[in-house]
Amino acid sequence: MFKKTLKLSTPIILSQFGQMAIQLTDVAMVGRYSSLSLAASAFAGSVFALFIVFGMASSTFVSTLVSQAYGAGHHFKCGEILRHAIIINLLMGLSMGFIIQLGIPFLVFFGQDPRVLEEAAPYLIVVGWSSLPIFLFQALRQYSEALTQTIPPMLITAAGILLNALFNWIFIFGKFGFPELGLLGAAYSTLLCRILMFVGLAWLIARDPYFKDFFPKSWLAKFQPSIFKTAIKIGFPSGFQGLFEMGTFAMAAVMMGWIGVNELAAHQIALSMAATTFMVALGISFAATILVGMAFGRGQMSEARRAGIRALFLGIITMGLFGIFFAIGHHYLPRIYTEDPQILQIAGDFMVVAAIFQIFDGVQVISLGCLRGISDIRMPTLITLFNYSFWALPLCYYLGFHTSLGAIGIWIGLALGLLTASLALSFRFLQLVKYQ
């Protein structure tokens, strides 16, 4: 039942794990450097996540359009989509680098500890410019995966994990004659690693004969406004879908900072663990977009329905198992990042809530992937806007600051937001393909 979905999604999941492993390496190594640096990375990471998630979610138009063109047998169009995607992602990466740098003076309005801001600002400037190579990498990666070539991105991501760990060790702790840069060293490591990942994937794709039939006839030919228009029509609303969810999680981090530095550090630890397992659901979601998109491109809506349902069931099973793992190990897993007893206690409580919302988180992101495959974008965007911005976020604030729950109340609000989003989005997909 799950064979086709597993075959396509497993390398994608491993690539997603690799992306998260790079971030987890940063968190773990920064946490070993100092608790203050860990808190600063939590705040800066939450701010940067708004930009990176918007850009990466916007890039999913590549998977949608390439898989549909591939399913319809329009091989030449796949290369044209890539050519336009590189320009879009290039401009998006440059824009975000400038916006982040110009926005540094406004960080004071988030009400964080001055010590946290002092470390977070230079880190955010450097890591902000890494959005350019990672968005270019994302365009190539989704192009490759939509053409069912999932191994090249996986190999490059695996190499990125090793390089990032090495660069972190050198720059954070000052090895081989380099100065000890602490958190700023992690930022330089991220930037360098992402540049090498983009160059490496471009090299693999360029030399692989499989892609020859899917390249554009000329990389410098006149651009087609219709492709830009379609890409933006699908990409930007998809970006906002990711932004609404991540924005809620980012504001939850800000709220944690209002409560205390320990709560903020614990939030970063628990969120890093939950984000790691989320990579499995996200990988299945990307596979669902490709499989549903290929069936949609062939005009086979019944197959698109079956592909989506298989992906949803696979997500429920895997995320349910991760929930059990979190519940059993909530006292032990946070020790990967710190030995501070106060932070460990708080993070353990957060992990219990994370165990509960694993299935909801998986269902909502896989449903979005299915809907993206059939080019249904506008209504899912409105659903995510309501569920996260107008329901989950106010609920987090109320439970965190107007009840006795405190910090754990913020996480309960996140769980309830994911629950309603998963129900609404899965229902939307099943209704759209019900009578096909």
C-alpha cells in the first residue's frame, strides 16, 4: 500500500533529517558553549525561521509545477520551470538578506534580555545572508526530487552535516588558529556550509545524464512571464502557509523570552526535537506533492486521491510512533543539549505536549502537500491564516499569561492550533477529490 510513497519519500525524509541535523548540530554545540548563547540562538533562530520558512515554502512551486509537467510528459517545460525558479529564488534570497540586516535595530522591540540581543544581532546578520545559497539549493533540490531523482540532494545534505559539524568545531571553539567566536562562529559555519551544498548539488545535476532531457534548450533564452506568474501564484501563498505556522512558533519563542531565559532555552531544546521528527512528515508531504502532482498532470484524479490518502496514513503511523518515543524519553532526550537541571525540567514538560501534537502536525503538513499537488492554494492559505494567527497565537498568549499554566500553556496553545489545522486541511483535500 505504501510502497510507492515510501520509495519516493524515504530519500526526501533523509534529506529533511539532514537539514535538521545541521540545525541540531548548531544548537547542541552552541549549548555546550554557554547557556546564554543557547538562548540567543533560540531567539535569533526563531526570527530567522520566519524568513527561511517563507522562502522554502515559496519554493515548493518547483515541486508542484515540475511534477505536473513530468506527469503530463512535457519534459522541456521542466527545464524552463527550473530556469525561472533560479531567478525567483535568487531575488528572494538577496531580498531577505537585506531585510534582515536592515531590521537588526528593531530587535529591541521584542522585549528580550539585553544580553540575548547582544549575541543574537551579529549572528542574525551573518546567517541571514545564508538564505541566498539555501534558496538556490532548494530550487535545485525540488527540481531533482520532482523528477524522482532523490539521491543527489540526499548525498549533498549528508556531506553538509559533516562539514557543518567540522566548521562549528573550528569557528565556535577556535581551533586550528581561528579565533574563538562562540555563537557567531556557528553563523559563519552555516553560511559556508550552505554555499558548498548549493555548488555541490549544481555539480551533481550538471554531470548526471538523466537530467539531459529535462534541461532547457538555452539557459539564456527570453524569460516567459506566464511561468513567473504561475510560480508566484502558487509559491507566495505557499510561503504564507508556512509563515503563518512558523510565525506562531516564533512568537511563542518571544513569549518564552518574556517569561525567562531558562524557559526560552528549554523551548529551543523541545522545539528542536519536535522539528526533527517533523522532517519525516515534511518529507512525506513533499513526496505527496510529487505523486499527487504527477497524477494530476496526467488527469488521473482518482490516482491523485489514492496517493494523498496513502501519504496521510503513512504520516499518522510514523508521527504516532514518534509521539510514543517523546512520551517515554521526555526526561532523557533534552540531556543531549544541556545538563542544567532547571532547563531540563522545563524542556521535559514541553516534550510531553510535543508527544501529543505529533500526529496533528504530520496530518496538517501532509494535507498541505496533497492540496499543493492539485494546485489548490488559496483556501489552504486562508485556513492556515485563521488557525495559526487568529486562533492558536491568541490562545498561546491567554494560556501562558492569563492562567496558572505559564510556559506550558503556550505549548498547549500550539497543540490546539495544530489540531484544528489538521482537521480542516485534511477535510479540504478529501472533499476536493471525493467525487473524482
